[in-house]
Amino acid sequence: MGEDRGSSGTLKTLVRDFRWAHLGVGILGNLTFLVGSVLFLPSLSEWKTWGVILFIVGSALMFVGALGEFILKAFYPTSDGDRSR
């Protein structure tokens, strides 16, 4: 049981204190999504499979980044409204 508490504490620390990680994952997802989208252009048709892969990976990363930010706002509100920590 002690491990569960430690894991939970680590997760809480990641969610609350590392907002930059949520932002970084989201930005990486946006960039990956953009590159994947570009690979769908007709002149790059031979790269279409990689476009699909990057499109899916980018979407997943954007979701993870948004989910982390949602958890932060929903479960760890601050009294002064400052979440830049």
C-alpha cells in the first residue's frame, strides 16, 4: 500500500508542479500533427503513411497535454488563480 501512496504522490507532483510538461507535450503534439498534415499534400504522396502515423501521434500528444491541464484546473484549483508554477 505504501507504494500506491508514493505513486499517487508522484502523479500529484507531476500534475501540479510541472505545468510546463503539459504545455510541452501539447506543443510537440501540435507540431507533429502539423507535419503529419503536410505529408498529406499531393506532392508528398509517397510519405502519406508517415503522415497518418504523425497525425495520430500528434493527436494523442495534444490529448495528453490537454488532459493534464484539465486535471490541474479541475482537481487542484488555486486561490489566487495563478497556475504558472
